[in-house]
Amino acid sequence: MLKNSITFLGTGGGRVVVFRQIRHSGGIWLNLEGVNILIDPGPGSLIRIFERDFDTRDIDVVVVSHRHLDHSADLNSVLESASESTKKPKDLLIAPVDVVEGEDPILLKYLRKAVKEYMSIEENKIIPYKNVNIIGTVRHIHEGAETYGLEFHSENKKVIYVPCGKFYERMLEGYSENADVMIFNTTFPERVEGYYHLSVEDVEEMIERYRPKIAVITHFSIAMLKADPEKIAARMTRKTGTKVIAAYDGMRFKF
């Protein structure tokens, strides 16, 4: 297991890419100071975990940024596998309230037993786990789902995850500066009215504001794939002065 590493189990975003599996959609496996955190287990996450030589039983924390299926569809499958059918519950699930409670939760009721503790994400809420703090940041504007940005801090490392949402002024206020890695769900090459997803222009503004050491773009729509994420990342690097990487399925790097 690579300490302080990020593995992209999938990089697809948008209905067409995800539900035709043009790019995989398994989420992100983050190892921070030895703590294994699975972020946004979308469709296929269970399969991709084992394909990438991980084991669900090694997961310490599962984090879901919001309830849309491209971010949560495999939550139940992963938890069933990770907990060995609830016999060995995992330590912690972190998610907005509507993922776990209400009339139409994503998490099946019998699988509440698959985790020892559930903690809701809220703005500026710090959730400690061993030597890591998981922090809910700014609430995003995202249709039909309670959605929050997320930060993962250890004593010496900081990783930020910016999930889906419509760009608005608070996106330039709610995150920390100078992260080791800042991951952006970058769905469109250009701003598109009526869609609650970030564009390249939105992400460039955020990079220039927060100045991470490395920025990674992921969660690509058909439009992004046609525009070539690697070429876009190279242009973003030149424009912002920050190294921008276009993620690909299975990409793994240390930070």
C-alpha cells in the first residue's frame, strides 16, 4: 500500500460517460498517512477496487460527497464486501444526511450495521479519524443533492476534493490554500448554462485563488473527452502557473 497516494478508480462524469462506461466511475482511493479513504464509490467501484490490487477489507473510511448515482451507486456493494456481510463493520461512513436518512436514502437500512459510526457532512465540520481530519467545506449548488466540498488533513499533508456543483462566488472563499493536491470534478470544457457542473474556466479561477501544489482534473463528460483532457490540462498549466494533471482510469501517484 502506497502511503500518501491517490488512485483514480474511475474518471467518468456525466450520464452518457458513466452509464455507458466510456470511462470508469469507481471513485477515488486516497491513502493519507496510512489511512485508507474511499471517496465517491460510483458504479463499478467494487470491481475497480480489486482490479487495482486493493481489498475492500482494508478500507477505513468511506466518504460520499453527494447522493447522485455516479458518486454513490456502489456504496452498498462496497460496504457489504468491506464488512464481510456486516460481520466486521468498517469504522466510519461520512456523507450528507440525504445519503443515509430520509424517504429515499442511498444506503440500505440493513447495511447501517456495516459501519460502526456514521457522521454527516456539514459546512466547517471537522471529523477526526486517527491521525487525519476530514472537513466539510463550502456547500455546493447541485440540483437534487446535498453536496459539500471536502478536505483531508494530516499533520503534514492536505488533499482537497471539489465535487460537482454550479460555480458561484462562495466557491472562491470556502477552501484552503496551498494544498498538496486539489482534485476538481471538471465536467465541461466551457461553461454551459443550466448545468450544475464545473467548467475549465471555473476551475482555473479556483486554482488561481487557492494555489495548490498540484491540481488534478477528473469526472469528464463526452464534451471533455472530445476536447482531450490532457491538452486541456496542459493549457491550464500554462495559464495558471500551477501543474495541472488530467486523471485517467487507474492513475496512481504519490504526493
